Amino acid sequence: LKKDSIISADIENWFENIDRTKEPNVTFVTIQKEGRLPIKDKSLNIVTCFQVLHHIEKLDERLLELNRIIKLGGYLVLREHDCIDNKVRILIDIEHSLYEMSVKDSKNSEFLEEYEAYYFSKKEIESKLRKIGFEYVETNYNTVDYSFDFTRNPTNIYYSMFVKTMDLFDEDGVGGKEEDGVGGKEEDGVGGKEEDGVGGKEEDGVGGK
């Protein structure tokens, strides 16, 4: 794939963990926690958000941005926690703490002061996306039983796929004109063919971990 066909977008402090020289065919885009994503309107065929949404404070605003940058008929692929109750919430927090304090190369002693998380259930995420022009797509991943299970999946991680069925923005809509941001024309811009995607590795895509 061409470099402008794959975008890895994340906030600056997550990019510190990535050696960009090892990914010469990826366009790295730094985003802010709030505001418009620096990506062209209706330019992406596939967006992946793996373990991203629960770190976004103003989630509804960011989901609207995903509608803006994904082409009609394009796909959004999620990996998230199905946070159905406080028991799951506590386990997710423990998992994040273990990662920060023991798995990463450099332990983050300020983690407890910096950590932010905004958990939702799978049904809540689906409801939010349906309201802004996305439809749930049945796949083999969707049909797996992700019921609460300490031995197999204690933090209720699941995958979901959605297809964009409605545009909420015109070419000169919220966020500026279509020629602004990363990418080329809609027919040959970021994303390339429908089977091409954004991200690749789990830490890539829109957001990161």
C-alpha cells in the first residue's frame, strides 16, 4: 500500500512508544484530545479503534468525527471492553494498572494521577453509533460468547464491526472543506481500495491502545 493509504493517528504521548522509522509506509498523524481530526472528509474505507474509545472523555464528539472521515459504505472496526457493571470496571482498571506498572519497558509511576477512562457497555456503544449513521454488521467475532468469565475473558473484551450508512456532513460541513487535512481525492485518497485499511498493528489505527 502507498504511504497515504495507511494512517496511524494518536495523541502525542502514545507516539513516544513507536519507532516511526520501522513503519516507512505509514503516515503518522498527531491528534488532540478534543476537536477536529486532521483527516479529510469521507476519505477512509476502514477505521480501526482498538482499545481506544474508553480513553475518550467526549466520546460522542469523536464518534461524529468518525462519521465525517469514513466514506459512505466504509467500515468501523472496534475492539473494546463490554463494561456491564462495576465488577468489570474494577478488573479493567486493574488490567491497565498492571500494564503500566509491570509490562511496559519503563514503569509509569505517575499512572494513577494521569489515568482517565470512560467505560461503556457493548450495547451502549452500538446505540451511540446507530444514532449517527452506522449499522451493526454480523461477523464471526460478533457471535462469540463474551459473557463474564474470569478464566477466559475477565475484562469482557469484544470485537464489533459497523458500516456507515448515512452521511451527517456535506463537503463543506463541520470541520472545514474537504480539501483540508490528510489524504488525496475521495476516489484515491486515504484508505485506497475497500479492502485497504487504517492501522495494521493493534497499537495503530485511530487512537492506539
